[in-house]
Amino acid sequence: MIGFDTSVFPTLNFRSREEFWGLVDRLRAFFDRYCKGHPAIEEKAVMLKTAFDRLDPFIQSYTAEVCPYCGTVCCAMRHGVPEFADIVGFLAMGLDVPLYDLSRDMGGACQFMGKAGCSLRRIERPYRCTWYFCDPLLKQIEIGPVSHYRRFIRDVEGLAAARGGLMAVFYGIWSEKAGDRP
């Protein structure tokens, strides 16, 4: 399994701060009750963290070359907010959920975008922030050494597989506890 269909999970409502953070709190409580200390969750969380750690230096090296010269910043707020599966990943890896300012214009620049790029570590970002590659960035990766490109593809697939594995295990628990889930 490379990925997991995360559309089976609820959609987070970014238009309502109370609904968004309420669902995050309920998910956190569910996770604490049923997933913390679960051997399969912990194993998959380590695999996910390892996949992020493996891919991050590669992406950082290329974004450092391309992004400072880009005229169009693609890091919009609407892309920088998490989905339900991102929250599951954060909780599984023992991370705090970043404090999203949901009052910001979703069409504007991401709240975490600074002069030196994203202020969040890659592992703290929504998944889409890691797997989205604009055309200039992809071109730069493609014209680089073939071995780098192969490694990039392998690492992106590894990240997708690690996340998919974690979501599959979580979904099994979530489905089993249907009457008690957020």
C-alpha cells in the first residue's frame, strides 16, 4: 500500500474556530484513550517520522535554491491548514498541533511563511506541504543528478507508504470504536 484514502475521515471546518479546535480536542482525547501506547500505532509513527527525516534535507536543499527567486509564493494559507489525517499524524508522532490562526484570509500567504521559508519543521507541516512540488522545483530536481531524482522518488513513495500505513492502523481502531469516535 502506497497511500491511504483519507477522505474516509471527517473534514475539519476552518470557518469555525470552535468546530475546528473542538474536533481536534475530541480527536486528541480519542487518541489518548485508544491509540497511545498501541504497538502498531507507535511502530507506524516511528516509520512516518523516519520518512520525514529522510526526505527533509533533500527538499530543503532544492527549495533553498528555487524558492528565494520565485515570483509567486505557492504557500497559501488554504494549503497550510491540516486535514484530519495530519492531526492523527501529529498525535501519533507526539507532536503538538500547531496553533493555526483560522481568522486569516485563506487566499493569503500562509501564516507560517517567513523570510527564510516555513517556520515549522517539515514534520509539523500538513502532509500536502511536503508532497506539493511546483513546476520550477520539479524542473530543478529533474535536471539534477539522476541518482538524486531516483532517491527523491523513492523517499516520496516511502513517506506516502509510511503515512498510509499509520492511517490504515488508525482507521482500524477508529472503525472499531465507531460509537466512541470524535
